Amino acid sequence: MALEQHRKTFNDGFVSVMKQETIRNAAKKVIGHKPIEIAKLRFSETSIREMDIQFADSIGGQLDMKIEVLNAPVFNQKSVDKFTVQLRDENYSIIKTDKYKNSLYLYLQRVGEQLDESE
């Protein structure tokens, strides 16, 4: 008889959830933005299904990674897509969240400069 798993392990590393904070001068004019870490969560990398790729294509995005994290209170806000995720020194934007029991699946798209190694 096989042993039954009691709890899900998130042992692929840590992911930082960031949001952009507006920097203003004394006259209240916007002079820039800086990222602020609002949560650091353990994650488990999951496989990407064909259905997930089709969804990303339908909204005009590209699905680079799909991860599973524990459902944190920070994800209860309506504007979750405004958060960025820093994972393995790369920045990702959240294009979709999918809740399942106590965990949350994050569909990530890579953002920022992409350097072409062939040049």
C-alpha cells in the first residue's frame, strides 16, 4: 500500500512578489517608480498544459512559466495582475491566477530586456 501525501511540498525555491511604488517629489509630481517586495513565498514549478498555452495565446501573451504557491492574503486583492514576480534573478508578470483548494497557480510571462546570446 502506497503512503498518502499529507501536505503539498513547495521545495523548488522562493519567489518574491513585488509591486511598483510611485516616487514623488515635494510638488507631488511623479519622478519614478521603484519595486517593493510585499511577500516572499515558497513555490513548486508545475508543467504547462496545452490548454494553458492556448489561453495565453488568446489574450495575446506568452506563457513562460507556471508555478504553484500557497494562497497568501496578498493575492485576495482584485489587482493581482499589477504585481510582478522575481524568480531566479528574472522578472515575470502575472497573466492569470487559478485557485485550487489552499494553493494558487500563477501563470507567468517574462518581462524586461531579453538579451540574444547569438549576437
